[in-house]
Amino acid sequence: MGIFHPQVILPVKEFSKAELRTIFVHELVHYKQRDIYLKCLAMLVLVFHYFNPMAWKLSKTVCRWSEYACDERACAMVGGTIVYFNNLLRMAESTWQKKCHFVVGLMEHKNELEERIEHLRKIDKVKKKSVGFAILLSCVLLIFSSATVMAASDGLARQYLNVVERTDIVVEEKLTEKPLYTKYVDNGPDGGVTIEAGEVDKRTEVTSLLGWTVPASTMKQTGTFYVSKGQAIIVHIYLISHIDKELMVGIIKPSGERAYVKGNDTIIYDFTADSSGNYRVFVQNNNSVEMEAEGSCMVR
């Protein structure tokens, strides 16, 4: 019971572990199905349309089918239909929930269980029949659809050839070449370059998002992250300001050696780790103006 803070209310008696499991599985399924909200909604409809027989039927139908759906899901979680309903029957012999309008429970009255057991038995029969019927129907549809597709494909092929024969085709190819970068290797920046730690906006296990303002004659670098030999460090940097000016983008290896490329506007490069260890990603601005760069680095 309860809309904003749902609670399970139990009668004052001793329950076995099997009974407690049945109770809580049943009530948690009700909670997952949001049956309490549906039941309250149906009761509100009944309050405003108490004179309408269909409103009463709606309320009863919501209660009945919420229990049917709950039984079907809960049975599989407590060891099967027999175990589930045996526990309900034992509890019904000693106590049962009085009918309440704004709660959902194990049962509203003892006689209701017989109806629910019968419904579940019918559902099992329907499922068994449905599987066989579905297999048969699938085979029939496969045969007919295959024949239909073959016939349609043959007709489309003939139409396509007719169109080709009557059409002059002009093909214009436009090749977009991927930028070619020259890869450089050195042991670190010159003495006149300032080295700063660059903040990482967001980091996951494989990806880091970068957003840096790089002053003139400054190198910004990430913290270390582990890369296995042979993995790729994919660096993607694009300039926000001064997109016509060149920026150095690269990695710092565990040995301290740097590998980098130079470019402007947008720079994308895959660096391959030649040994396992801790790596860094860096950008270096050798220009006389401050530059803003954003992007990401990913290990794959």
C-alpha cells in the first residue's frame, strides 16, 4: 500500500521462509507492474462515475488482470506453479486480506484463488499450442515469402535492365583525400616552452574529453593513463580560435619520448603504442597568440 512511499504490510503471525519468499516476490511484482497506481486510477474513475456499470466493471477488471499478470511472473521466481499456489493456499487457510480499495495484495478472498489457478492453467495450454502453431505458421510464411521474393526480384531485375538500356549514365567521382600528417619524434619541448597540466572535462575507462586554452609557447598535457602494447591512442583535436595557425598534437610515451603531428583547424591521428605503460596526450602551441582547442582522446 502507499503511493509515494509504498510499503508491504503483513499480518501478525509466523511465516515460513517459503511463505515469506512468495509474499515478497508477489508484492515486488505488483510494485514493478505499478498495479497500485492502476488500481487507484480505476477507483478514482469509479468515484466520479459510480452510477456507470462500466466503471464498476473497469475496477474489477483491473484488479483481476493485475493478479493474473502477477501470478504468471511470480510463479517462475518461486519454484513453479505448484509451490507458488500451495504457499498461497496455506496462508489463505489461516488469514486473508480483507477487501481494500487502495492496496494490492496476495488475494482479496479465498475463492479468488481457484479462479486464478484455472486461469494460469489455461495460459499454459495456450502457450503450448501457440508454440506449435507459430512454428507451423513461420514455415508456411517462409515458403510463400521466398517464392514471392524470387518472383518480385526477377521482375525488378528485368525492369532495371530496361531502365539501364534507356538511360545515359554519367558518373562524376569526387575523391576526398584524408589529410596526410608527418609524424615527428623527440625527447621533449625546447627550454622556452612552459609545461602545464591540462584539465580533463570527463574521463571514462577509454575516453577523455579535452577543452583547453593554451597560452603562447605552452604545452598542456593530460594525466597518465595505461595503454597496452599494440593498442591505438586516437587523438581528435579541433581549434576554436586561430584555426589557421599550426598546433602540435601528440603523445608522451612511458620512456618520456614524444610522438606528434602538426596541423590546423581539425587534427585527427592514431598513435600506436609500441610498449605497455603509462602514456599522456599533449598539445603544444608554438605561436605568439593564445589558442583554444577542444577534442578527445580514446584508447582502442
